[in-house]
Amino acid sequence: MEKICGTVDTIIFASQDNRFTVLKLSPEKLSTQITVTLNGIAPLIGQLLEIEGEWVKHPKFGQQFKATTYKTVAPTEISGIEKFLASGAINGIGPAMAKKIVAEFGEKTLEIIAKSPNELLKVPGIGKKTAEKISASYLEQSELTEIMVWLENHGISNTYAGKIFAKYGSFAIDIMEKDIYRLFQDIEGIGFLTADKLAFNLGIQREDKRRIISGIDYALMQLCNNGHCCIPEMALVDKTAKILQVNNQIIFTILKERIDNGSLNTEVVGGETLIYPPYLYYAEKKVATRLLQLQQATEPLSEDNLSLFIKVWEKDNQIQLAQKQKEAIKACLHHGVLVLTGGPGTGKTTVIKGILSILKAQGLKIRLAAPTGRAAKRLSETTGQKALTIHRLLEANNLAQDDNLQLGFSKDIDDQLDADVIILDEVSMVDIVLMHHFLNAVPDGCRIILVGDTDQLPAVGPGSVLKDIIRSQKIPAIRLDEIFRQAQTSMIIQNAHIINAGRLPDLRKQYSDFVFYELNDDTSITQKILDLCTKDLPHEGFDVLKDVQVLSPMHRFLCGVENLNLMLQEQLNPKKNQDELKYSSQTFRVGDKVMHIRNNYQKNVFNGDIGFIQDINNEKLTVDYFDHIVTYEKNELNELTLAYASSVHKSQGSEYKVVIIPLSTSHYIMLQRNLLYTAITRAKQKVIIIGSKKALMTAVQSNRTQKRYTLLAERLAHKLI
């Protein structure tokens, strides 16, 4: 291997992904330029590079120096310093100013800029603010470049350098060398496996304690991503051992140390030790405590003339309430926290309207909210009162991009909501972390009414909040179970209840709102979906893009979400003359139906929001979400996905005129009753199921909902010490 030091003269080629660069270099000890290739981001013109590698002969371009490692160093020659400053690398300096600065300070120029920026005031045309800007830009640029080179030299893409510098600043390399596993916890986009690769490159051994500790955290995070708040001790040990390929006993020993020193929290239930990540332990305890406080501290409201009020309200709205509905309206006056649950067609919306009417008559300030934008919009339409997403209700801010309990919302324990009553709909979708944030912002004396359907899919995040509250039997809960006359004519509602009871739906052909096409192979199922979306449903008067949603149980396979999105895009929005933008495996076009797939407080757009691409320009993409417009840079497109088809999980809280559900035996692992029930209950006018009767039978009979390890019910019932 040979080492060369020289100044960058020209960038011949730099790949868009910053992984390959060809440049011209003027070596310090040679009189002619050389061509250098390196695997990494293009350095700046005028930068001094120290490279190590070997000479190779390219069949077309001749002799080149192939760099295997490289680092930037500050230029020392006056000509090199001036060239570097004139390159535009430093904010506030152009070619003319570079000449003036170098004329004033000579070889000490870069030292002056870095350590004594006030000296720059001696140069004509530089004021105090410009001097500060030049110094800050030079320090940031040099540190950022240093991080980029460090990452490349250790086998990791330097595209993460900006995020790492933003997080750690000048201490970045020192932190990475001492605790490389912090990256997977602190830096979005760097997973444990990437950090582990870096660790091995730094010489960390397989059984290094730092690796075991980080592996435990990673395994715990993965398991909690499946909905758990806590994990049995031995299940966590086994998962960690599988990831790290390390002996179970070593992991068990370090896990015990972490429990003893308090870096992990535990509960013992029935002789079994359950391990919590600290943030979920804290959230679960606080949710239980706050619910009980609100339940006990709220004063009952007057029931004077309640029966007469209900009679007048029934007459005005031409409604005859069932006994349980009347009980629910009465209960809202008694309790600080009330749960209202029931399936489709059982009158939950009617009860909410009645509760709103009676509480408004008491002069109370009422707020409405739901987990998703579509659910909030539907709640607003059915009640005639403004409803917000929970995130907007809590004034999600741009301080946090994760589930950190201390950040992310302006409304919290120090600045609580101005409300006497808060009605929260679709609570089955609310995980323990969001419920914790919500309850933090609820003032003492405020009533909470939690509405939801416990038979739907649970929240994507950790916890089973609604089920656990009901299971505790410590919070009053009313379950509506009578299907009302107007709902009995809907086969969507009838079949939803039939499926929920574990029986096959009524599939007779005369029902126009519930249709089953029996097809036994994935190719036929996929083709039928395309035919429905391009021919049949448009002929029935439906706007396929706005009225119809394909809901698939899985992402993979021929009739999974990913493939259906590509095929539907090609049929419904083919490449014509409109602009398009490629990102990863997806191509986005103007007019595409898209979904945002993670909470972004800065853009005020949240997981599950659906919109349409309005414009693509200069590798920027604009999406119309109906209530606001959002612009995405190309590097932000990992937050978007095509939404012609979506998973059933992503559809929760939404409602569509028409729902198309492919049911294939290739989706066997996901064919579950609550998934099918959730998909069907998303439809307002028509459900179309396409697939085999075997797959349908499998879904209906499979009630194997995954057990979620949570202890909220036990905490509410005071069963934990």
C-alpha cells in the first residue's frame, strides 16, 4: 500500500449516492496531477487529502490511484489554502475574499479562522457577524468531513454523517469510538446490525459486555415492536442469544446485572419475571395512576330532569334509545372515566350525540379527538362538532421524532388542555405511550369518555389499553350489543357480527353490499382486483381513487400490498407525460395516492394520513392531504408509500365507501378473525372479498390473537405490589 498527500483540483465524477468519486489530485511530491478513485463522498476543491491505496490500470482511462482509505487535512501551503477557501466550502467566503484573507494571514489563515475569528475583522469587508459565520462554517465543515471519512473508512455509508454531527457535534468520533452501539439508539436509520458491523470493524469481540448490553436492548425493542410492554425474562434471553449468536448464560448474567442496577425495570407475576424498557414501565404505571385519579376525583353532575331531557332529545332527533344507550348517557354524569364499547350498528355514535347534548346543556366545554385524521374527520361529520387527531389536540411539536416520553407535545402536565370533557374515539388504536401523553394533558376534574371496539385489531404500538381498562373491572364500561333496526338491513354489519362470532358470513348472491368472488389462485385474485378497479366499480359510479380501498392481510406475495400497489398504479396512474420520482423500490408520479407512514411533527402529518401527489419538481414532491399541503425532499421519501392498496392495520380508524379484501392461502400466517372483522368494518357501502373459501374459513376460525404482555389491568386493579 502507498500513501499520497495532495490537493484536490477537480471532481471528475461523484455518484448520487455519495459512494464513489473520481477526482484529480495534485500530490505534494509530484509535479503532475493524478487520477484518484475512492469509495466515498466527493471532497471539496482545494481540500488536502491523505490517501492510502495502490496504483491500478483502467482499460479505458489508464493509470489511476485506487484509494482504500482517506482523510482530509488542513492545507498548509498558501496556494492550497486560498484554493480551498475560494471553492465555496466556507459560508461567507468567495474567490475575492479568499485572496484578501490569505494576503492578510498567510499560512496561519485556517488557524485564525478556527481559533481567533475576531482577527478576521482586520480584513476589509468582514464585519463581526460575517467573521462568526465564517468561523462556525469552517469548524462545522471540517468536523462533518472528518465524520464522513471516519464512517467510510470503517465500512459504513457516510450519508449518516449529518445526523451524527447534529446529534453529537464535535464529540461525534470520540463517542463512536468509545460506544459505537449508541448509534442504533440515537440515530434514525442506523439499526443494530449496522452498529454491530461497525463494532466488529473497530475490533469489538463477540462477547464484549457492551455488545451484550446493546443486544439485550435491541431484542427488547424488537419484541416490544410486536405490541408487548414487557417480556418474560427467558424469552428475552433466548431472543438476544439468537441475534448475537452468544451463549444464553452470558446474556442471562449481564441481564441480571442490569436489573440489579436499575437500567431495566421488572415485575414478577405468578413467579415469572417480566422485563420492561424503562419508558414503557414508566408509561404503564402513569396511565394506571392517572386513570384512577381522574375516576375518583371527578364530582358527579346533576341528574335533575334527566329522563325528561332524554325524552325530548329522542323526539327532536326521531330516535328511540335502547336501555343500554340510556344507561351510557346517564353514566357520563356519574363517572370521571367511562368506557363505551360495541361493534358496528350498535349505536355508539348515537350515544356520543346524546352525551354531547346533555353535557352541553350543563354548560361544559367538550373536546373530541381520535387517533387518525380520517377517524377524527368521521367523528366530526357524525357529531357536527370539530374533532382533532390526538396529536393535534396535544399540539405535537417539532422537538421530537420518536416516542420519547419527555418531548413531542406542547400540551402536557405543565400546560394542560382547556376542557371539562374529552371524548376519545377509536381507542382500540391507542397504544400505551400515546395514552400516557394524552392523560398527562388532561386536567383534574375533566371527564374522559373512551369509545372503541375491542374486537378490532389492537394498536400497532405497545399495549392493549382499551382491553386492559375493561379487563381491570375498575373503570365503568358499557358494552352496546343490540344491532338496531336500520343497521339490520346492512349485510356488512350483519356479516361483521357473524364473523366475530366465529361463523362463516352469509354469501348469497343477492346482497349488493357484500360480495364474495370465489377464486383459488393468486393470479386470478389479482386480476379480479384490477378488473374491479378499472371497469366494474367505475361503471357503478364509484371514484376508485377516493371511494375504494384495497386492504390486504400481508405486504408480500402476488396479492400483497406491495405488488398490488405497483399493479394498481400502472392501471390507474400509468406513466404518461407527468413527472415522476424514483425512491428505493417505488416510483412516485403526480396524481398517485400515497400514505404517510410515520409521525412527523415538523410537517404536521401523521402515520396513516392519505393524500395525493400534487407536484414533483427538482426532486421535491408535494402531497395534498386535503386539509394541508406537505412538501418532501427526496431523502424524506422513506416516510411515504403508495396507497392504492394498504394493510388492514394501516386502515384502522378509516372508513371507505368500498373495501376490497383479497384472501389467499398464501397469507395463511395473517388470516385471523379480528383482521378480517376490522377490514370489513372499514366499509360504508360495499365489501368485496376475493379469494378461496378455504382462506375465508381459516380467517373466520382463527381467533389466535397474539398474547400481549402488559400489566395495565393488574395495575388498575392494584394486583401488583
